Amino acid sequence: MPVHRSGPVRLRHLAFALALSAALLAGLSLPAGAAPARGSAYMGIGVLAHDGQEAAPTAPSLAAQTEGVDVSGYQGDVAWSTLWSNGVKWAYTKATEGTYYTNPYFAQQYNGSYTVGMIRGAYHFATPDTTSGATQADYFVDHGGGWSKDGRTVPGVLDIEWNPYGASCYGKSTAAMVSWIADFLSRYKSRTGRDAVIYTATSWWTSCTGSYAGFAAANPLWIARYASDAGTLPAGWSYYTMWQYTSSGPTVGDHDVFNGALDRVVALANG
């Protein structure tokens, strides 16, 4: 199986993060050409620029957790057998963004992870400034974001984070953002019977939802923080289900852990 283009991918990620960081520190808008093309966003695109990176977690701190990865079109054809042999047991693949993009590598990534034995799922990169939450949930489900009770498919993820194309909170008030997220989550559950996972970063959630705590009871949290621990969680959640802890891991950049042994990943898949 061909190995994806990991080197150029990480350089592109880093170049954008550095450009965004420089603009933010200078109090300026993004320089011309710095924003990526629509559709090219990926899980964690704003983490380095806004939250930075600290020391990576040490092996003992991850001992009771299960290694996973998340991938997008950036990775191309992924070497799933390599990841599997290195202990990766679950994977999420970007399926959609807004209502205008589907990942051209989705089949290889989503089905390839499943074929080698991983538990797999799909994620949607939200663009609350383009269409409604319900409309985007429908688009996601219709293009790979569904769920089946096969013991190997976990529920879909709403990737809600910094806007790489403009204003961080997509031009929405905190109340409007909460309403948009609720709209997405409600439609996703009505279509699949499952509560979607929410992927976010605490600093974004605090700023853009006003520290809203109302989703924690139903929706598992996937926290983004590149540090030695997951840090303070968004309002309402007392623990995380998944943690994206680095964008510079082996084989593919974005590595994650599930908060529990493999049987807990299976339990999430089964609902």
C-alpha cells in the first residue's frame, strides 16, 4: 500500500500555522494568500496558531488509553497496514466540509482503516457561516457520515473550531453559534440515531460559544491540545472521550488517544 505524502503535508500545515500566528500576534488580518482554499481545512487546523504546542505526552500517561489517528484529503492514500502494526486501533476520516466539499480519498481512508482491523468513523468540518447546521448534517450523513451498528463504526464527529477562511467564530454571536451547533446535532441524531461527537479546543469553545455547557450530557468530547495533558476542558465536560495530542506523530501527523482500553472504543461503536 503506498505511503502518503507526509513530509509535504506537515510543511503545508506548519506554513499556514506560522502565517496565521504571525498575523494574530501582529494584530493584523491574514496576509493575502495565507488562507487556504475552501475545502482544504482539516481537524486541528487552528490549534498550533491559536494554542501553540507544548511537550508531547509521555508513554506512561497514555498506558490506559488506545491510540488512534485522524486523516483528511491532505494525507492521500494512507498506509493503514503500517499504522496498524504500530498499534493504532481506530481512525477518523474527514468526509465533508460545509455543503461544498467531499474528500476525494474518503473511500481509501475510511474503508482502508476498516479493512486492516481498525474501528473507523467519519468527521465533518463545520462552516457555520455558509449554511445551517441541519443542512450540513444532512450533507455529512449523505456523503459518508452515517453510522451502522456493526461494532466497528463509531458515530460521526462535528469538527467545530477556528475558521481558517475568516473570522474565528464565523461571524456569529455566542448564542447564534450554540443554536447552529444544536441544529447540527439534532439533525444528525434524527438521521442516525446516535449523538455525534464534538471535536473542539477549549479556547475556541470559550470564546465562540460563551462557555456553553449544554451539550456535555449527550455528546462525547474530542479535545484538541498539543501538550503533555489535555488541560482544562470546555464547559460542561468533566472528562474527554478522545484527545488529539499532536499534529506531528509517526506515519500520519495527527495522532489521538481514546480515553480507555479498546473495549471502550467498541462500546462507543455499539452505542
